Amino acid sequence: MTSEAVEPALAGVRNFRDVGGLPTVDGRRLRHGVLYRSGHLAHATDEDAAFLHRLGLHTIFDFRNAADQALEGPDIDLPGVRNMNLPLTDPAEGAEFWQLVRDGDLPELRAALAEGQAADRMRENYRSIIVGRTAEHSRVLHVLAEGDVPALMHCAAGKDRAGLSVAVTLLAVGVERDAIESDYLLSNDPHRRYKMHRGDPSEESAIDPEIVELLAPLFDARASYLHEAYATIDETWGGVESYLREGLGLAPTTRERLRAHLLEG
């Protein structure tokens, strides 16, 4: 495993990074080379695949649903790596909405997204995943606790579903919330962002600036979204400890194994 962060310029994989180095509340740090995050791997080049192979990955968690996979394609095959598909959103959920995002005209988009509606929708998505996908997040943590690392978590853009799953994992091992948020917001860096397409993505055309502004909340990583997840945990379970124990079924011994595999020292 690597001793320092690895952040290559991958050609076909966006938003890749090693999450290692983040501090915990008790003075430890997340190991480098055990937990990575990214956008989907469907368009990885041969050089990208060679790099990913060199990481020695044990497990890839793909949080995309069937509609995502149909649109983007399946992940590339990495020999010897287990790919676990744990969809965090339903393929039918919001299908008409995302069709509108891709193809709707300006008046339709104004009606659906203006005056904070787009950001409200994102916050609702985060609430829904936290409350409705406890089984999937529990599965992730239990797999990691078995030592099935290095692991890579990804969704489509590597921003929301992967971002939440990484955040839940980091909460479970005691990473400071400010550090979790800083890593989450890195998805806004220009070279990491998911490219905004409308209509046929093979057709290069400028997008109306007002449409870009209307769609921005859907493509941004915003601290308010992550804070909504935390608030949902507090409102539903009374805090992180109860969420991990009761919501995700994470026993103290399992949590200690998780910390042993992911933390330095």
C-alpha cells in the first residue's frame, strides 16, 4: 500500500482521489492506499486500468443504479477485483425529472428548478439515502471491517452517492467532520467536476448561461447537502453513535476492526 496520497491525471475516470491522511478526533489518521473514491469506471482507458490495477484493489463499490449503467456502461473489468453493485437510488426514481434536465426547454427548467427547488431536491435526495439505504451502507462497512481493502467507492460523478458513502465510512472511524467536509467539497474542483451535458452528449454545443445556473445545484457538491445528511441522522437516530449501532447494525467489535483496517497506528 502506498505511504502517500496518489492523485494521477486519469484520462477516462473523473474525480479520483485517495481519501487517506484525514485526521480523526482522537489524533489518528486515515491510512493512505486503503480507501479511494471516484466517478464511474465505464470510460477508463487502458492506461487508467493499468494504474487502478497497480493500486492492488480488493473491492470496488459501484453505487450506480441500472439506469446509470445503461447510460454510461458497465465498469471496466479489473481482473481479481470484486465489484459490488449496491444501488443507492431507484432507477425509476426521478426518471422524468432527469429527462427534463437533459432535454427540457428553459421555461420548463425554470418551473422545476428555480427559486431553490433544485437545491431542495438535492437535500431531499441526501435525506432519502441516509434513511432508506441503511442496509447498503451497513454492507459497505461490514465488508471493509473484514479487511477487504484497498477499496474504491464510486457512483456516476463520484459526488453524491459515493460522497455520502465515504462520509458514512469516515464517521464510523471517527474522522473529524471538518475534514470529511473538506474532502467532500474537493469534488467541486474544475478538473474533477462531472461534465454538464444536455441532449446528445456527442453533440458539442454551448449551454445557455441561465440553464447552467439553474442546473448548478445538481452538479455542485454543497456543504448544505452534507449538513442535511447529518441533520437527518440526528433527527432519525439521535446522533451518529446510535445511527451506526442501530441504523447500520455496527457492533463495537466490528467498528474496532474497521478502525484497525482503515486507520494508521
